[in-house]
Amino acid sequence: MTPGFTRFAAIDWSGAKGARHRGIAVALCEAGCAVPRLVEAPDGAWSRTGVADWLMGIAGDAPTLFGFDFSFAPPFVARGGYLPGDHVPNNGPAFWAYVDTLCQDEDLGAASLLEVAHRRHFYFGKADGVKADYMHHRACEARYLAGGGGKPSTVYDAIGAAQVAKASFAGMRLLHRVRGDVPVWPFDPVPARGSLIVEIYTSLAASAAGRTKGRAKMRDLAALNDALGVIGSAPHEGAAPDDHGADAILTAAWMRAVAGQNALWTPATLDRQIAATEGWTFGVI
């Protein structure tokens, strides 16, 4: 079955502490080739709660594919659990509910899970020992690496600007909040009609647009429009967006271009256990 989405939204995400986040950008486009537009944030900057409310507010208007760039679950299959040795749920939706109940952080934040509740599982620096001991990955991340996509981040690495740990656990709180309104693939099947949420790598869109690994970020208008042209999108007009906005714009256009490809919905190594526990990144096959 080829999903019949008519709108495509890409959300560049943030796990930063606080209530408003300059690192969040939301881009939306319809079918066709018009350039995705940045959705203006309330009060000048998005909150994570605001993104959840926006998504639930528009999901019923038209079949929309929403893509978020955070890990939807920690590794499970290779280790037999999300946080081995700790008593936590053993499937994605139940784990999201656990994270949401545990964390009282502002604006769906989840830093307390890493810093306090399950501190021993996360690498914050040399005092924690050998970093390699924390580098556990999901099946889709291993597949991405094997396919030449590069070394993916892990949700257990909580240090540095490139870490995805806080963003991912904060994102799991969002998934718990919105799943009653919009299903989440592949934990839920692709609906015959209606909207759906998927995990994305903005780097996949950049690669498809001809951006090499070291040049994935687009920091000027010419670079963004060159990439959009490769994807089959009209160019962005007006002032150049920041790098978060550029990532969201390009990724929304890429999602529109590839969502009809059946192979992306049926990765060969995606089985029922992986789908229920770890999930999968849309576009990794």
C-alpha cells in the first residue's frame, strides 16, 4: 500500500531545558513542488508543548506525514531492554508513558531522566568511564551505518553539541501526548487514511539532495536552493533561514518526494519485535 498523504511536515527538534527553543523549526508543504514554508512559532520561538498542540490541531484537516528528528526509543533488541537492570516497560508506547510520568521537567523536557533517575546508563564525560561502553545502537542505526550513512548517535551519549539524548527522551514525552490523535510508525501500522508520525534523519534528506557528509548543513540561500532543486522543489524565496529552518524545509520536501516509495515502508530487516520496541527511521532500508 502506498500512503496517500497530501501534506508533509518536518520538525527540527530540541531537547534543551526551558520553555522556548530557538532550535525547533517546523516546515510544512502540500503535494506538488511548491517550496515548504516555515510555520511561524507562537511568541517568536516554539515550545515542545506548542508543537504537540499544533500537530494535533491540524492532523485531522488533511492526511499529513509528520517527521521528527529524534530517536523514538532507545536500543532494545541487542541488549534485551532499554535500561538493562532497571525495571522499565518493554515496548515503545508503554516506555513513552513511563518517561512522561517520571519526568516533571518544564515543557516536556526529560533531562532529569538522564541526570538523576537513570543516571548510570548515560555518558556525561570521562568520569563515567570508557565512552565506548555506552555506544549501543538500534537495529535501524546499525543498518544505516552498514549502508554507508555514517556513524549514528546513540541516546546514551549525553555529552556535546551533537548528542541526541535529551532531545529523544523529550520527544518520547511528545509521542505519548499525541499518539491518541495520530498514530506513530512503525509502532502503529500505516493508516489506510489520515495522518501519521515518523522518525526522520535530516541527514538522509541532505544526502538525497547531494550534500556530502561534511556539508549536510546549509548555511546560505544558494546551498539550500541547490539542494531543493535536486529534490524537485521550487526554491525558497526571501531571506535565508537559519540552519534549523533549512533542515526542516529540505526534509519536508524530501518526505514529499519519497513518501510514495513502497520500499521505504517495508525495510527488509524491520520485524515485529523491532517495530514494537525500537521503531525505525523512515528512509533507512
